Amino acid sequence: MQLFVITPPSIAAAEPRVAGALLAAGLATLHLRKPGAPAQELAAYIEAIPQAFHSQLVLHSHHELVPRYGLRGAHLTAGRRAAGPPPWRPGSGFTLSTSFHSLAEVARHRRRYDYVFLSPVFASFSKPGYGAAFDLDTLPGALARWAARRSYRPQVMALGGVEATNLSAVRDMGFAGVAVLGAVWQDSDPVAAFRILQSAIGQAIA
């Protein structure tokens, strides 16, 4: 299973340093979600992360920075989806992802994306009162049908309330990976929290 980390919406002074430490600890993909940040502030955040890790960053806004810095790709918000993909798609080599909140949305739009987040699978840590939106018994069948096709696109990642203790359940449902926010950033030691998740994923797929 793949493991993605999404940043909190606001930028704390120490966050780029912690983001770099997460990437150095083995995080393959970090989603920079900063909806209120101007382009120059997001560029400064990127520049504060070692260049060796830039190809592992995905932006939720200011997508023009993706080719400028050689990032991994862009994530489209619900509002941005209506405007279509960034001008450097398709065939650019950069990934394109988005988030959906129903299986019907995934079925209707999934082929436009390399991977998608489906949420909330469990009650969210970062959004109090944001409960699970799915009957967990219905997810395995839908995910298995998509995965059985010759070209499994997109890969579907579980988002919302994911933590070390429910990773086995996520695997059994058939998700290709997980995305986390609160499980990492709400911990007093985000890097230690990430390593616990890393270890739990290793045990879940063993």
C-alpha cells in the first residue's frame, strides 16, 4: 500500500523543515495543500525543502509551479476540476489527482486521473464532526471490480480517519493506499507518527 501525507492548510514556520524530515524518513509523496497561500509563499515553502525531494511534491494550488520546480504533479480541488487540467497536461509526465466523496463520482470521472482520494472512509481527525461517509461493506466490491480491469486507473486511496490501527481494514477493502493528515500533523512528533504508519503498512501487507 502506498502512503501519502497531506499538509495542514496553513503554513507554520517549522513546517517545511518537518516536511523535509518526513521525505528523508521515506515518505514517497507529500501533498502541499495550502488553499490560502499566495504563489510566492508556496514557492518559498518548496525552496525550503531540499531539491532532491522536489519530485515527490504534489501541489493543490498554483499549478504553474509544478513544471517550474520539477514537482511530481498537481491535485485538483472540486472547484478547480471544472476548469479542466493544467495546461501542461496530458502527456507531460506529471501526475494528476483529485478527491471524491462518493463511489459514483469515482466511477464517472476516474479515468481522467492517475490516482484519487476517496473520503471520508473513517471519521476524520482533522475535521471534527466529519464522520465516515460509506458503508464499509460496499467498498470492497467496487474497488475489486476496478482493480480487476486490465488498466487499473486510477488507483483509489483511502482518506479520512486513517491511522495505524485500521490499516489492515483499509487493505482488506482493496484500497491501493492511504492518505493521512491529522494522524501525522496532530502528533507532537510528526516524523515519529509517520514512522509508526510506515511500520504498520509493512505489517499490513506482509
